[in-house]
Amino acid sequence: MHNFLTIYYACIIFFYTFVYMDKTFSIDHQLRATWQAVAKLYNEQAAKHDSTMATAFVLLNIDYENGTPSTALGPLMGMEPTSLSRILKSMEDKGAISREKNPEDGRGVLIKLTAYGKEMREISKNSVYQFNNVVRDHVTEGELESFFKVTETINKLIADKMIYEKSKTPAQ
């Protein structure tokens, strides 16, 4: 019975969201659509430099001077180890990073930027600055503060598991 109720409620939510609710007023739709547009924009910029947005993101998260332990990169960026390994391999093949033994942890590896990696990092950083500056030129400080407050609230609600609390149904 529990599975039936779960499917039933999912169908009601789906029907409500996609039939009655105008998706332009759906918070998650706006977040997803905006992020997809931003990702596409960044990927188009990165492609001009034979790169990707994911690679640029990694470059920006590696400590410029000392490198970053490979085990710290995934959690730092919220990326799965498999995806990160693939990106790091590609970056190493292109000469953007090198792997060195971690002097503080003999079992670990430090990911360090090469001269080429530092160059690419600057390009990535400038692209992010340009994006932010253009957006800031088109929205007021108050609008930007509201945006950050809303995204902070959404993240907190998710982190505190307040979006989908367990419901108590008779079958439980």
C-alpha cells in the first residue's frame, strides 16, 4: 500500500506542476533554466580555448601556489570522484596540471597547476568576472541582495531537510 500512495502522490504533484502550474512561476524551473543558460554560455566561452566549463571550474578550485590534494577537490566542488578523475586525466593530458606526491600525506597526491594551467585559470577567472560584472551592471544592488538571500534560503531549506519531510500516513 505504501508504494501505491507514493506513486499516487507523485502523480498528483506531477499533474499539478505540469498542468495547473505555469512553469515560468515554478522556482525550480527558473533555477534549472537559468543554470542551463549559464552553463551553455560558459561552455561556449571555454570551447574557444579548447576547454569545458567543468575544466575551468576545476582550475579555479586548485590552490594557485601550493596545489590541492586530489581527495579535497571533489568535496570542494560537489563533484563525484568518477567525473573528477575523468576531468583531471584530460587536464593532465593537455598539460594544465601535474600530479605530485603530497609531502604531508605520503599516500595522497597534490594536483598542481602548470604554467599552462595557470594561464587557463586566468582566462577562466576573467570569464567569471566578466559574467558577474555584466550581470551587476543590469541589476540593482537590492535585487542582487534579494537573489542571494533567496538562494541562501533555498540551500538552507534543503540542507536542513525541510522541503520533503516524512509524512505520516496510516500505512506507516
